[in-house]
Amino acid sequence: MTQPVPVQYTLRPVSPEAHLFEATVIVTHPAKDGQVFFLPAWIPGSYMIREFSKHIVEMEARAGGKPVALRQLEKNRWQAAPVKGALTLRYLVYAFDLSVRGAYLDGERGFFNGTSVFLAAEGYENEPCAVEIHAPEGKAYADWKVATSLPAVDIKKKSGFGGYQASSYDELIDHPVEMGEFQKVSFKACGVPHEFVVSGHFQGDLKRLAEDTKKICEYQIKLFGEPAPFERYVFMLFVGKDIYGGLEHRASTALVANRDDLPAPGAAEVSDGYLKLLGLISHEYFHSWNVKRMKPAAFTPYDLNREGMTRLLWAFEGITSYYDDLALVRSGLICEKRYLGLLAETITGVQRGAGRMKQTLEQSSFEAWTKYYRQDENSPNSIVSYYTKGSLAALALDLLIRRDSKGKQSLDDVMRALWSKWLADGKGLEEDEWEKIAIETTGLKLKPFFDLALRSTQDLPLLELLKSQGVELKFEAAQGASDRGGVVDAFAGKPAPLTLGVKTAADAAGVKLVQVLDGGAAQQAGLSGGDVVVAVDKLRAYDLDKQLARLAAGDKIKLHAFRRDELMTFDVAPLAAPEDTCRLKLEAGGGKWIAGR
Ligand code: ZN
């Protein structure tokens, strides 16, 4: 049994076939005027109001064996009538969300975040709580096990079902739980036990996955300085088809990826899919320092009922995105040229969005809740990503510090200074504090850079900064839809093909315009995101690039497209592709910063 604490939870996967968890909360000393319970409206790390309470399908309260009246106060808050003695709340939660942000249960596995299943007892958020996690009943589930970084108190050694404890509600909801017949590999990084749990159907080399992950972990632990800020760490990966994502937690991370991204048994190379998976692993692990511990003051504590707005997301997501791929080079998993290829693609991605000329990084951070997390067909024209442009701002800052300190300092020193501050005071960063600490640490005049990079829509000075590292950058016209830029031995200077300025997707009826980019030929002719092009000059549309390939500059074509169910005709004059595709050329002896030299 777990020790007596003021709030005790139990969680049972009562009906895997109906995707239902049953939860109970016992409050030993409920509030005198009626205990209030609430469920978070969002989950930290994913900045969107998600209304998890919509998945609660029934709820009842009891005390002394008798029912107690419950009144709903708000979308996610309930109050029980005043009672003497312990109060028990029981409810069911529908769990069929495969993402890392929610809860999932079927006959094959279960997964949950506390934000989906554990109602908080108001007034007790800072008190310890206990959780009893049960296995589903029945022979079919005899081999199910539990994986979680939640501290165990009294669990079955073989399966992990049983009692766990958290020191507060904030801690309780920061340890997701996986259950099922997963596979597990263990390793130590800088002496700290790590587990890598993989669920879903797959054939993959988990031994190699563990060896490679260990290298990433050890690089990051040493970057910030030993000891690691946790006693053990759990990676929870579910693999399926066409899925990708991760969410960071204080001692674990939940990941979803494509099963084919796992390293194939016997393979030695790093496939593009595996590279993406390693980047995701590296990204979420870096968050153990950058956002799970060091974080904006606006998140200390998190207000789980409404948006927590901060202008600093560029620092917590952008810098994490900068280091995620760098860590792969610095831990020896990929070479510098491969890294530069990834960097070129990121630069291209940012350059292609006209939104970068309308929204600053600070605005992008602040408006994440309504814009970045709620994207639509117009997003490339209206917003810039605090992930991708944020990572380029981190790169520019790193190179600027290296150049102006004559190689004596780097962004690593700023990160370590921020970490020392957190270790000393544990406080969140005020909105202007990140910049102040960077300026203090380096002694450099960085204010003009921050004004430009964070508070203006001017392009970052990447050309000159990369040049200072022996890397030449040139923007050229894309040679087709799949050209996202890359590393070259020489700039080709090929002529620009004609384009419509659209992003497309296959559609049963023709070619769907997913996005229509600012300034492009399609927008000038009146086409919109969502239109389905069915014919090009009366011929069936199947591949717009190919169908434009034989046109000369100045030629006009007729596009026939459905907008909703209405057929429309557009006169379009395709334009030369803009020079928005990043090519990087590494000079002999250049790019030393990539390996951290
Ligand atoms: Zn992140």
C-alpha cells in the first residue's frame, strides 16, 4: 500500500474495448464548504487549449457510502456538496487519442498523461498525492507492464502495476504512463539509468537505438554539466504509420514516430527516417533543461485553466531546435556535411514563408496559442515559426558570440550561465531576463542583434555570420517541388523554372492547392488554398510542375479548378521561381563550430 497522503488516486483501464479508464480521487479532508475539482484545459509543452474535460463521460461523488451532490461550475470544474469525512470522486475518461498530448486505451496498449485523467483537488495542488495503477482484468492482459518515470512506492516487480507517488499535482501530471506489452532496452548515461520503451508493431534494432540515444544523452548532460537533473529517465515511443511528435517531461518523454524510422536490424547507416527520429529524441531530451527546469516566469506556476503567454518561446523551442541536430554531430552520430544539409533545409523553409516579413519571433512566441498551434492554409503568408526561425536566431547568436569573442565564447556558455542561475534560485525567467543574462555572460553588445532577430521582421544576418565560419550561403531558385536546398560543391546557377507559387497535395479529382503563397502566380490569378485544380489548358491535372515544364516566360495557361463544388476558370501566367532555396558551400577548414570546436 502507498503511504497515507491527502489525495489518493486510482486508475483502472476498465474497458479497453470501449477505450475507458476509470479514475477515483479520494480526498481525506475535503474543503469545508464543498471540495472543488478541476481538469487542466491544456498540457504544458503544447500551447493550445485542448479542453481535456470533454472526454469525461460520467462522474459521481460519494462519502460514507452515500452519494454526494456534484455541481458543475465551469467547463472543467466541479464542486461536491460539503461532507464530513473522506470524499470519493469517481469518473470515466474516454481515451482514444493517439497523440503524445492525451490518453489512449485499446486491447493492445494504454497511455495517459495525468492532465487527461487526474482531476486536481483544489487547495491540495501543492500536497503529495498517491496513485494506484491497475492492470486491465482478464487473461488477455496477463503480460501487460507499466513504464513511467513516476516515483514508485509499492509496485509489482515484474509488471510495474501498483502504487506510485508524486510530491504535488504539478509533478503528478508530468510523468506520462505507458502500459501494454512493449519492448524495453536499458542503458546508463553518465551513470544515470535510462529506459527506452517501444510499443506498437515494428521490427527494429533497439540495441542500436539505445547505443545511439546514450551518446546524445551523454553529450547533453556534459554540455550542462554533471550531474543530470534527474535520477532516472524514460523514453516512451509508440510507432505507427504517418505519425510524428514528442512531448517533453521532467524525467521522461512521450514520442510517436513511423515504425520504419526505427533502425532496421543489421543496418549500419543513418537513414533519413532514423535521422528524424534521433533529432526528435535529442530535442525532447534537451528540454529536460530548457523549459522543464529553466522556463519563463509566465510558466511558474503554469495556469492550467487558461493560456500562459510569453514572448520567450523562441528561446525554449528555437534554441532546443538548434541544439537537437547539433547534438547528433557532436555525439558522433552524423557528419558535419549531413548537419549542414539539415541546416540548409531549415533556412529554405524559413525563407519561403512571407509570414517572416509580417510577424516577429516575439510575436510568434506570444501568439503561439492562436496562430502557430492553429494553422490554416494562409499560415505561411502570415506567421513565422518560433521553432525554425528560432533555431536560426540561435545559430546566428552562437556565430555572433564566437566571432565577436574571437572564438573564446559561444552560445554554450550562455546556456550554462542560465543553468547555473536556475540551479541557484530555481526561478522562472522574466521576459527581458534571457537577453540580460546573455549580455552579462558574454560581455558583448548583443542588444542590436536581439532587436533585429526578435523584435523586427528583417532577415537574420546569416550570410555574413556563416561566412565568418567558412560556410558560403546562396539562395537559388528551386529546381522542382522536392528541392529544399542542401550542401553543394559549387553554386550551379541554373535558370529558374516557372512556378505557380503553391504547395500541393494529390487529390482524387486532380491536384489540391494546400497553400497559395504570397506574390506567386496562382495568388495573382485568384486561386486559393483549398482549390482543387482539375485541368490545365483542358488536360487533366496530375502534376503541375511537369505540366508547366515546357512553357516559356510570359506564356499564359487556363487552370480549371473546383472551389467547394463550383467550377472556376483562371488565367494564369506562371512566374520564374523565386530565389528562396538555400545552398551551402563548405570552404576547406570551415564549419568548425558544428563540432563544437
Ligand atoms: Zn520542443
